[in-house]
Amino acid sequence: MNHTETRYLEAKRSLDDRSRSPRVRERLLSALPSEPRILDVGCGTGTMVPGLLEWGIDTGTYRGVDGDAGVIDFARDVRPAELRRAGHGVTVCDRGFSVEDLSVTYETGDALGTLERAEDVDLIVAQAFADLVSISELLAGVESALAPGGLAYLPITFDGGTIFQPDHPVDEEVEAAYHAAIDAEPGRDVHAGRHLADASRRADGDLLAMAASDWVLRPRDGIYPADEAYFLDAILGFVQTALSDGTVAEGDDWLAARRQQLADGRLTYIAHQYDLLYRGPDS
């Protein structure tokens, strides 16, 4: 199991939970059928299941797919125990478990490939995923997998704003280098949120809702919530990799200053993102 990856995903859970747009969520819940068939692509450690139950979605079927076998193993081990502790009735079976009247399975697989093979899905969830893959391939897969009038919920989609506070003289250079490194990766798009919205408007279905879901990670009295200090340190690691070619002359000084601010409980991080809700064609 990749313990670094699982801790990273778990560490950002509290941040995701408070960043998702309530307005987009309510629009989703108002349009969702009873006993929905749910497919969660790029499901990570399976944290969407507790969220769905909290929102009142406790019937139907849920299938979570992720390419990392380690995080899927973690989801299978940890989520049932967490749900029991929260007071839910959980029954483990050969392929997964049921919680209340929701049947849950987690499996390892290629997310886009799973979309291509799926059909008659009422709800596709792709959290923090649309900025990692080709938008055209994702939307084509979504439309082929959805049942007529089905929904695609695409929260925490990055859209090209990376802010650290307090100010530093080379912040703009660092942000530009970080975003350029993201765009250089195959399939990545630093402005995925706005581009996904545009593609959804041109598609055969409807963009039902869209709202900002910015990550705002800040200390309270010098202390970061939950395990968010670990997550912020990981973000600094991603930026360090982007600066490794030396294109920002004062990059090392910037990193040293930011790591000291993190250690002192003074560093704030903001990432600009969108939640989107798309409804596929009725036929």
C-alpha cells in the first residue's frame, strides 16, 4: 500500500468537505432519482460514501473506481469501520459492503476506461479528477455512461489560482512556474474548471449548476485543522518539483520561507476551483 498517497488523500478530506458548494449539492439532490446507480471515478480512499450518506443518499448502488490498488485496499478496510463508528448499520459481503440500503463496492481500474464500458448510470461522481485527464475524453465517457437525463457531479475541479500568504516578492513567478509544470503533464489542464464548463455548454446535455469551491487552508491560532498541515507540506513539495529547473531565481528562498511559515503556523494557502453539475441528454 502507498501510505504516502493514502495519507495525502485523507489529509485533504476535511478541506474538500468544507469547500464543496452547498448550492451545487442542493441542486444535485433535487434532481437525483430515488435508489440511484452511482459511479465514482477516481474515488481515491472512498470518502464520498460517508458524504453521500450525510446528504441523505442511503439507497441504491455505489461503485467506486480508482487506478491505485493501495488506496482501494485502504477504502475497503477503513470505510466500513468508520461508518459503523458513525452509527450506521454495515454488512460486509464478498464484493464490498452495504450501509443502510446503499450497496457499496470499491475496485481497482482505469477511470476513463470504466466510463467507456459503463451504461445506465444515474450519477457519475468525479471529485478533483477533471483537471487530471482530457476534458473531451471525460465528457464523452460521461455522456456514454449516463442513463437518459443522468447527472455528473464534478466538484473540486482546479481552475488556475494558487495563492500563498503572506506575500513574497516572487509569488507571481512561482505560481506561473507551478502552473506551467501542471500544463506540461499529458492530459492536465490548469484551467480545467472553466474549460469543462465551456465544453458542457456545447455538449448535448445541460450544465445545471456551477459555483466556486476554493480550498482555503489557514491556521487558527497557529494550528491547522485535522491533518491539513501534512497536506500543505505536500503542496509545497509539488511546487518544489516545479521549481527544480531553476527558472525562478529566488525559488529556493521562497520555499525556505514558506516552509518556515508552515512550521510556525502562519502560512495560508488558497486554490481556485469549481463544482459543476451536468445533466446528460434525455435520450
